[in-house]
Amino acid sequence: MAKFQSLSTAINENLFSGSFVVFEGFTHLIPYAAAHETIRSGITDLTLARMTPDVIYDQMIGMGMVSKLVFSYAGNPGVGLLRRLRDAVENDWPRPLAIEEHSHAAMANSYEAGASNLPLAILRGYQGAGLKGINANIKSIECPFTGETLAAVPALRPDVAVIHAQKADSKGNVLVEGIIGVQKQAALSAKKAIVTVEEIVPELNTHPNACIIPSWAITSISVVPGGAHPSYAQGYYERDNSSYLEWDKISSDRNAFRDWMQKNVLEQGPEVFNERVEHLRD
Amino acid sequence: MNYSSYEIMVVSAARLLKNDDVCFVGIGAPSAACNLAKLTNAPDITLIYESGTIGTAPDVLPLSIGDGELCSTALTTVSGVEMFNYWLQGGRITVGFLGAAQLDRFGNINTTVIGNYEKPKVRLPGGGGAPEIASHSKQVYIIMKQSPRSFVNKIDFFTSYGFGNGFNERSDKGIQTKGPQLLVTDMAIWKPDPTTKEFEVVALNPGVTREAMQESVGWPIRYSETLDENIPPTKLELEVLRDLQERTRIAHSKTGNSGQ
């Protein structure tokens, strides 16, 4: 059964230096508050994976707490490049970053394989693509029935998956709605799943096929209203597009980045997220 | 009506889309073209964004691939696994749109690195869905502005495969789809030669000279024997496009004051 915990307890009890962690979300429901709590926890040498590492990964990479990144698209969605990630890959600042690069289709299947307790994922992928030549974790496999050559990638089995969702019921069953990405697969591929939610409600009151992660498949739940800002939570608040535009400027300079992180992350707590989404609520 | 080179690019792409197309839409010019088509010549077109939104009809253009507007106006929204496996690999997409940081004459695309992969001059975002959009969509349409930096003789990295070195290389690799069939730029419309698979210019935009074309492209350009002049945007097309962009501008300026 999921434990209801404060965010700092949830992070400090489950994430450690050297852990393999995924903070998933596809533009929607990005677990910003949990990532910021992780930055404050002071752990380092993390291996991170995500289909779309965006601003939170840029922040963690820029803070020097990431040793390896597994990903398929590393950009600031709708804005451009990730400048801290670029600085790490191009200039080793603040430390070298190992990268393992895939396509979205391969990563989605890697999570599904992890959740399905399989060792690998198979797809008709990477045909003619250069990644096959530089990523040793992209291999070929022959279909035993047709002889077709297909791509194979290892299952993702993170130590911890962190996601943000709309709500949990009082027993800790979690509802994820809207653009759901690979959050369910990520949560079930990991040894532990940490979920932040907008609110706790007595009953989820939804339809029979809703995307629900049962309480007994979750390690820890923390209530953090606004915890996905500046991404959004469908039904709660809109995406703060201007923050993504601003990040392009903040992240373009090492000192500006560090000052901003000091003021807006290190010196803050999860309670600020509720204020940050005030003007974005319907 | 006067129009910009961006407007004729978006309008030209929109005109080529049909009601029965199922489009895998990218952000930027492809998104503008697909939504313009939906508002003009192809009202029943199916638009799919890789965030999992199927049959979406946004009132304004999304800033990101996963804006809430895409989900709330969609027929249904599916998981990432379902998106890439059932709908893309399953062969349901008729037109996949791609852009590029670098493009070569055979429709091969680089969005991964400028320079060497291990020690890049510029680390770009990478492929995302593109490697499989390029191989699984029945056809690939490319929309991008011409410039010597992006239309290069040799791309630095094969993010998404077009026709390789041309001729039958694509089908010899076992890829069953048609590959890049259309390249719409701010200056011209290009299509692949049926034999060599090299892009050749089939229509020049009004006022564009061959000299200007060559200055923006890093390989010797081939022209179709039946070279046409592209038709300028109509008043209606421009009005609908400009309305869409104005609605988008207003909507995006509302979510200001980050407070972050």
C-alpha cells in the first residue's frame, strides 16, 4: 500500500546517490516539485532516463548531480535546445555526462518491457538510422517465425519512477488523465514508484477504463498542489508557456542559472508551487 | 494580397493535404499547415500529435507537442506505447511531417548533432519520434526554410533515413513505405526523381530565381523538365492562416507571469 508522506520524506527515503531514476511525463504532468526536492536533497551521481528530458533534467544536469542520461528527445518543448545539457555534452560543464540515445518508439517499448517483466523490447525501428551505429544497446534480432530482422533494446528497470498525477483517493489509488505518456509503464517498470498529486479525494469517481495505478503498486504519495508547474495538470491549471520561454534565457548563462536555482529551488519548498499556478487555474 | 515566404510555404503544404489523410504532425510550420488544411481544403483530415492525441482540432496552434488544447479537442488520447506501436508502427499514418536541422538531396535528416557525435559542435535535441515516423508513415512530407546551413551536401548524422544514397537503397533495406515524397520550402516545391530519388524542384515560388535558389542549397540543384511556377496564396487562404496565427498569439500571451 502506498504511504502518504511529505515530499521530502518520500524523496529522502527512496532516492540515493547513484540511483537510477526516471521522472516521466510527456509535456503534461511533469514532476517539477519532486525534481526540485531531489535537487535539495543533495544526492548525486544519478542515472536518469526519460523520453523527453526537458527543463527539470536541464536543471539537474546543470547542478552536476547526473552522471548518465538515457533519452530520446532532449529539448525545451516548443522553444528549442536545452542549454545546460548542451554545456555538459559539449564542454563537460559542470561535469561530463554519459548519454545513451534512443528513439521515442524504442524508449516507450523499453518501459513497456520493464513493466511486463521482460528482458528486452522488440520493434521495427531504427531502419537506416545512425543511432544504431553509436548506441551499443540497440541490437538486431531475427524473428523466429518470419525471419525479419527487427530492432531490440533492453528493458528499462529503474530503481525509482517519479510521476505527477491529478489525484489519489483516500486509499492511495492514483488517477492519471489527459496526455498520459508512458507514466503508467514507467511506474510499473520501476522497483519503487513515487507519485505527487494535486489533491486527495474520497473516491476517484471515474469511468471503468480510466488510467488508474492501484495503491499497492505505489510506494509513496505526496500531495503537492501545483507540483507540475510550469507544465500543467489537465483540469487544474494551464501550461505556463512563458516560463519555458524564460528558461531559454536563464539557462544560457552559467551564473544566471546558478543564481536562479539558488533563489527558486534551493531556498524554496514544495509549498511555493501552489502560488505559482494561481494565475493559471481555470 | 502581399504575402511572406513563410506564408506561401505553409499554404503550399496545406493545399497538398487531403480529407482522408491521417497526419503525424510536428510543431511549427507542419502544425500551421495541417491546421490550415483542416480549416480550408481538408476539413475532415485526421491530425495526430505524438503526445498521443488522435483526431485533434485545436482552435489555436500549440506551443508544445503536448499542450492541453490538443488533448481537450481530440477524439481520444492514448499512451506513448500505443501511439508508437499501434498507430505509427501499425501503418495507420498516411503523412508524417518532419523538419530538419540538416537535410540532404535524398531526404535524409539530421536533428541530432552538428559536428562529431562524440564531441559535437552543437548538441541538438535528437530524433524523438522521427526515426520511426520516417520509416512507418506511408509518405513523409518535409517543410523547412532553405539555407546553406541546413540544405547541405552531406549531413553530419543520419537521425532519420530518407533514401540514403538514392535509387533503391531504401527498399533494399526492407523499408516498405514510400519515404520523403514532398519538400516544401520558402522558395520552392520539390519532389523526388522516381529513379534516382534525388529531390528536384517541381515549382518555384513567384519571383524566386535559380541563382537565389542555388545560393541557399549546398548541392547542384536539379529542376524538373516540367518546372512550374507555384500559385500564390489566395485571399481566403491568407485570411484563415492569419486569423489562426492571431488567435494563437493572443492565447499564448495570456499565460504570462511565470512566477517561477
